[in-house]
Amino acid sequence: MAATVEAGAVAGKRAVEPSRVFDVGTAAYGAVADGHTDARPAILAAISACHDAGGGRVRLPRAAVVDDSKCVYLVGGPIVLPSGVELHVCRGVTLLFSGVAEHFCRDGLAYVRWEGTFCYNYCPCIYAYDSTNLGISGHGLIDGNGRAFKGWREKAKAGREKIRRLGAETGADVTSRRFGPTYYMRPCLIEFVDCIDVFVQGVTLIDPPFWTIHPVLCLRVYIQGVTVRSEPLNTDGVDPDSSTDVLIEGCTFDTGDDAVAVKSGRDQDGWRVGRPCEQVTIRNCTISSRRNGLCVGSELSGGVRNVTFEHCHVLSARVGIFIKTNSDRGGFVDNVTANDITMDEVTEHAICISTHYQQAHAGRLLRGSGTAPTVIGRTTFTNVTCKLVHQAAVVIDCENQLRDRDHNFGVTLSHVDVHTDLRLCQQATVVHTPPNCIDVSDAKLNGKFLPTEGGCKLM
């Protein structure tokens, strides 16, 4: 059964009632949009007044500036959204974050999930915790100034290894997991934690320091008409994480890492929380990625189920559709469907399911025994086309992790039409699964039908 989020996501689609508008450019708040003056105090004052009044819209208007060409509100620190508040960035306006690391811990560290493990770290540029009916809208631009964090990925090795160790411990005290200064673990651009009825609509998001939009433990999330542009590694577009009823539609991604990745926590910490990501639909999106397009994982220890990717166009990526995990993750993947996905060019694989993603890396950091395999349930790929693949078009590397719970095939390939560059690729498909776990119907590679008998031998 395909994922269904329509009924649950209706509340998230509704913008906050804009009858109460708090304009940060008025004399009451006095924000100056010159790109130099810190507008954060004015924006926070407007947010506080809006919340106290029962909710509404905090508006960043296009204001007259000296050269009449750029309207930039510089913000020296995070913006925290409480319940009932919509941050509205008007067309022609840029909300620019300072990129000064100290600004993002000036009010203390924030409770976040960093690469699958809960901890206290730098506050995301826009953050909310335990809030209801809130979001971001408009046709303006939000610039995370991730360029100011250049080199942090390499410097974060000690922090990353520490959080991996802490996340692998049982009975750990999350309040003791404190990072921030000296650990170089970059904050997300937008992170909502444990929120209900969340929306991000219309805005253009550029240069995030880390993941761009990260809803964690949220209920009813609606992301529509958003454009994401990023370049470095770890600048994913949208990462729904242990959230329920998520609808992402009509978005454009040009990302340095995964465009969309459905997640649910990492290893022991993901098992501790035990919240799957479920009832997720991604549709009508256009994707260019220096990494991967439509993904599940690799942080999926809480489980992922009822996910639909549909009517999406992947212009370029390494892997078009990627389900990735390893035998330290545990958790499960069940009822993932990709339908009507078109790809222009992918440099690795059109479709890939791998249970060995970063296995050696994980084993070194966690000294894991590899005894926590992810259970891969039913996954279906229908009406998937790709004009050009540079490597093996379809990779299903699951060994003994596919589970045939209802006596059905674990993986279905139907109406798949993929073309490989035979000058670069000596093997059209790679399959390592138990017998009779793959159902193939009307699937073509380079114009030739894949065999359907046996359900396993595709090479």
C-alpha cells in the first residue's frame, strides 16, 4: 500500500492566520535592511509580540535601501520560532545569517539530532522545539552563510567520533552530550524538533552550513514550492527524521549532498528513541545533486515505512534512488514505493539498495560486530526511466536482509527502462539477495527485457 499523507498533512498545509501581521520594518521594531546592521533584536521582538498576541505573521518587508537594489536583513544569531508564528520573507528580501559561530551559542546550546544522535550543539539558524502551528513562508531568500563554515567538516573529526561513541552507548544521559565550540559540528539551516503542524513554503534557501531542512520527531509537516541550493558535502535538501505525515511537493533541489533523505536516528540512540519515519510522500520535485537524489537512510535505526517517491525528475545525481544502511544500524525499511521517476544522467546507479553503506567506517568508529542488520521489507520501483547510467544500472545488495513477510517478493521492478554506457559499465546489474526475492516485469536495460523467471538472476 502506498503511503498516504493527504488527510494528516492538511493542517500543516494551512499557513498561520495572517490577520495579525507584525512588520519588522515598522517603527515599533526598527529592523534595518542594509546588510550590515544586526536585525535580529528587531525580528525577535516582533516574534515575541506575535506570540504574545496569540500568533500571526512576522513579516520581513522589502524596504528602501541606499542603492535600491538589495534588501538584506543581517541576523547575528539564531531565530527561534514559538507556537503560532509564521516567519514571512517577502519577495526581493534576503535574510542573511552572520556565519559567526559564537552567535549560534550565544543563548546556549540547542537540543538537536546531529547525524542521527541527540545532543546539545550550536543552534540551527532557524529553530523550533515543542511548538505547534508554525512555519516559514514567502518568496524571499534565506542565506545560511555556510561559506563561513568552510573547513569545519575536516575539523569535526574528534566531535564526530565522540558523538558516534556516545550514540552507541546504552542508558546514556543526553544532557551530558554537549558540543558546540571546539567540536566544529555545523548547525542546520532549519531544524524543527518535536513540533506539530509545520510548514515551509515558497522560500529559496541557499548556502546552508549543514542539512537544510530537518524536521525531527514532528507530526504533520508540509514543505511546498521551496528551492534549495547548496554545494559542500552534508548540505542535504530535506531530511524528514522520525516524523509522521510528511508531504514534500513542488520543490527544486540543487544540492551538494542528498536532495531528500528519509531518516530515523542512528544505531543505539535511534533504537532508544524508537520513532520510525512514516507516512511520507515526496512528489513533483526536480533534483540535481552532487550526491544522491531520493534516499532512505542511512540513519534509519528507528525504522522507515510507508514512503512514496512519485512524479519526480532527477536531472543529475550519483544515485537516483538510494536505500542505504549497514549491519550496525538495525531498524527496518518497509513499503517504500518509487513511481513515475525520470532521470537524465546518473554517474553511478539508477536504483540502489545497499546494506553495506559505510560498513567499514562504522565498524572502525563503533567497533560494531555487524550483528544488527536492517530488515528490508517490500520495496517497489514502477515506471522508472533513466536516459544514461555510467555504472551498474540496478544494484540490490542485501544478502540475507530481505524479509518476505507476506510471501510476496521483497523487491519489485516494474516498467523500468534504463540505459547504461556500455563503454564504462561491464555489468548492467548487480544483485546479491536470497533466492526468489525480486519480482521483475516489463523491465528493460539498454532496450532488452530483463528475465522474469526465478526472480533473482538479473546479471
